[in-house]
Amino acid sequence: MSVTTSIFLCLFLLVSQQAVAESGTAKDNAYAKKVWEVMQSQNLIGKNRMRSFPFEGNRPHGSIQEIIATEAVVDGHKGRLIVKHNYGADKGITPHSVYAADEAQNYVALTIMFQREAGYDEDNNNWFWAEYHPDGSVIKYQGKYLSGRSELCIGCHTTLGGADREILNGKQH
């Protein structure tokens, strides 16, 4: 499937689906902050963070990505946590150059999926989504914070990630 086709499918699904619930609320941003703090304590973010080898990715996450999939406990709930470090900007950026460079070079955003408790959002496998600036603040896109039951995330991950909503290798299905 081409990138253009994938983007079209994501947008089509986004427009055709009714939002399950409001996302990007103050409550969602507060929960996103808790997830950020847990990631700090587990060395999943920050200067001395755990690394994985970067790979070529796609929009909207960045031309080069690094993913760590693990488990975490947030507010007493243990769930699957997928942390995606997103790099881009420079022409000629490669997985090797990202791995060899200072972490801050070409770093554009961090996106996460955290599988919350049963009943949070059963239609979407109870995933909580957030996209952060490098400083840990939640990104605001087109007037909405990207946290909670993000329609943008759900739209693409439903078509490309399959039933589990996971996309871990940057390749289109």
C-alpha cells in the first residue's frame, strides 16, 4: 500500500468515524503527564534513556523512528506501553546517523500508546494515546491536544495496525 493510499485511508476513517469521546482534555493531559513521569523513572526518555536501533519510518511520526515496547504501571494499572521516538528534518538523515548522534539532534516528538484498564475504550483496545514535544508537553494540533482517545491516532492505527492497533516496524500493512 502506498503512503498516499495509507494517508487517504487514515483521513477517510477519521472523517467517517464518530469520536467515541472527547480527547485532549485537561484530564487526558494530566494522565499524559503521569505517563511521562513513569517513562522518566524507567529510563525510556531523557539523556541516558534505553535505546533501540532506529529504522526508516513514515508520516506522521517522522522519517526515522525508534521504538521501545514494554510494560509500565500508571495510577496502579499495569499495561503495555509503546514509546516511539520520532526524528526528522535534515535531508540525508539515516537510522545510523540518528543512533550515532546526540539524542537531541533531529528529535521532533515522542508518541506513546499505553493500554489502560478494561472499560477505558473497549472499541480501541483501551489504548491511551499521547504525542509530546521533546520537553514533555503535549502537542496541540489543529486546536486539539493529542492525548487520550486521539481521533488522529485511532484513525491511522485502525487501518494500518489491525485489530491490536499496533504498528511497530514503520511498514504499511
